[in-house]
Amino acid sequence: MLKKSVIGVLLSVMMLLVIGGVVGAQDKTEITYMMWGSPEELAVWQKIVDEFEVANPTIKVNVDVSDWTSYWDKLKTLVAGGTPPDVFAMDAPLYPDWQSRGVLLNLQPYLDKDPKALDGFYPVTLEAYKKADGYYGLPRDFQTIVLFYNKDMFDAAGVPYPTDKWTMDDLKANAKLLTKDTDNDGVIDQWGFATDLYDMELFWSEAIWGYGGEVINPEGTQTLLTEGKARDAWNFINGMAVTDKSIPDPEQSAQYGNDPFAAGKAAMTTIGHWVVPQYAALPFKWDVAPMPAGPVGRATSVNSAGFVVAKDSKNPDAAYEFIKYATSAAGQSRLAELGFAIPVLQSVAESPTYLEQKSAPINHKVFLDALAYAKPKPTFRGYDEWSTVVGDTLTTVWNGDANISDALDSIKTAADEVLAKNK
């Protein structure tokens, strides 16, 4: 009888454990976080998710990562089909369009219940997501643009490294010095400078601001990049790209994966911290310096990736809890380990976790110091179409099919038409 009693008790306990496990699994709230990125980014985000799930055992997060182009195509399909991810990554310039479609959840009620939720954020990172009735998204990380340079190329040419005293004229002069036809066959083998001249973020917005011009008016209703002092900036860029030929044209750049600097074919580039993990493995010595100053002053752009929650999410509370954790000191510290971006929490960005990244022993503080002269990358409705009009027209100049003055006239008309229909 005793044996039967013991066996009975054990069976009962086992049944309770099984039932409890099933119930526990069923009680878990499951959400999806969708983002663009690389396998390396997924690995770090999985660490953040794992630690979040330990701290929040009733919530399970599934991470869905795609490359940039696939990400937006997939996201549009899911949202249109009524099955959006609960949380998804947002590029700040595209945020106004998504927010205006009525597909994003207003996070303000959650923030009102948690008055200290935004304490410690760099204020500039919050600007893009603030609307009159609250925040429909929050920044996840941010980027400033600085000058990268190939120390080996500078050493070989006997050219001093860039400093915080450099002006745009210094950039132009040294880029010309470092542009070479090494085998004298009439074809350039090394460019002094390479950057993306299609989108504003990496160089031409910095040049326009440095020359005292503007890209667009604050209301997002008038294109200003073709007017006044902005034209001086374009003439400067045209001098480098077309006259000096110290910047590879789009076709030449494409031969090197659109990154001649990484390919060892350009002495300098301007880009953000997202390339640091990739550049850490390059077979040459490189470093970073502040963006060169224009005649009016030094300027760079600051942009952010953010979190948004789908308005149709079935689990908005869990979605917000995940965002809250990812923007906490714990989540931001893990993100800093990734090396791609800069944490939005000042305490983490200014800590050894970010500043002393062993994978790339460069002066990471240059990116933080850039905030003192950074301007937010403009965000407005119709950005994607507007930027395509601008970029496609500029490409005709860099390819030698148009002159800069005529191109700017064309941009003004077409770009303002885009803004008018997106009011």
C-alpha cells in the first residue's frame, strides 16, 4: 500500500508539473520584432531578447531580420494585409509618412504613466519622433557622420592626417593630392575622397549647412537646397567630383561595391559608425576625424533608427515593455557591444562600453563630439519620393550628362511638386 501511495503521489506531482508547464507556455504573450540588419546584428539583438525574456518571463519575442530593401517591401505587405509585426524598426526620415498613414500606435499614454521613461536620452534623438499629440515612436540608436581616412595612403603620399582644424577647402586640396593614376594609363587608380552623393546624409547636407544654406524649410513644404548659399556648396562639390575628379562617379564606385574606401581605392570617406565593425577587419590602418568646416562653420548630420508599435498589434503592452527594455541601460549596453550604432542613452554612450570598444581602437568620442555641431537629418512627408527625385537628378551630373546649375533648377521644380502633394 505504501508503495502504491508513493507512486500515486509521484504521478500526481508529475501531472501537475506537466499541466503547469502547458499552462505556463499558453500564458506567454508572443510578439514579433521586425528590423533590417545583418546576421551580426541579429546575434546581438538575440542577446537583448534573451535577457529581456529572463526579466519578463511571460513575454516571448521573435526577431525577424531582413536586408534594407527586403525589409520595407515585406513590411508594406504585412501592414497592408492586416498582419503587421508588433514592433518594427523605423528610419527617422520615413517616420512622418508611416505616422500619417494611421498605422502606428501612439505611445504617449505609456509615457504618461512612466514620467521618467525618456530621462537620459540625447534630446536631439527624440526630435524626429515627437508629434503634437505625443510620440508614435522612440529612437533606438543614432548616427553622426564624420571623416574616415586611410592612414597608409596618407603616409605613402607624405600628407599630414586630417585634424579638427580642417576646412572643406583642406578636404578638396588634399583629395586632389591623393587622387592618382599610378600606372599612367589615363585611368584613375586611387581617389582622394569617396562618398555617397545620392542621399543627403553622408556629405552634401553637411556641405550645404557648412556653407550657410539649407536643405528644406522647417515645415517640409519648400525645397531650399537649390537656393542661395546652398548653390555655393554645390559648386564646391562639383569642383571635386567633376573638375578635379577626386571623387569616383557612381559607375566607378559601383565597381568597388559602392565603397571605394573599404576597397582600398579611396583615401577618405564620410560615413557613420555603422561601418566600424566592417572596417575593423580592413587590411590597412585607418582612423576618424571631425567633418571639415565650411565657410560658415562645421556641420554634420545626425539620424536615428527607432522603434514603433503597430496600431493593430494584439499585444501593445508587451510591445511597449520590449521597447522600454531595449532603451534601458541594460539593453543599450548590449547594443553598444554591437559596434554598429551609438546608444541613445547618454550614460551608456559616454561609458567605457561604447568609448572603449576593443574591436576597433579608434577615437569613438569623435562621433559624440559631433553632436555639438550636428543638425538632424530632415524628416518630412514624402521624403522617399522627394529624395529619389533629388538623387536621380544629381546622378546625371556626376555621370557627366548634365551640368550642376541646370540640374538644380530641375530639382527645385520637381522636388517642390512632391512636397505639395504630400501636404
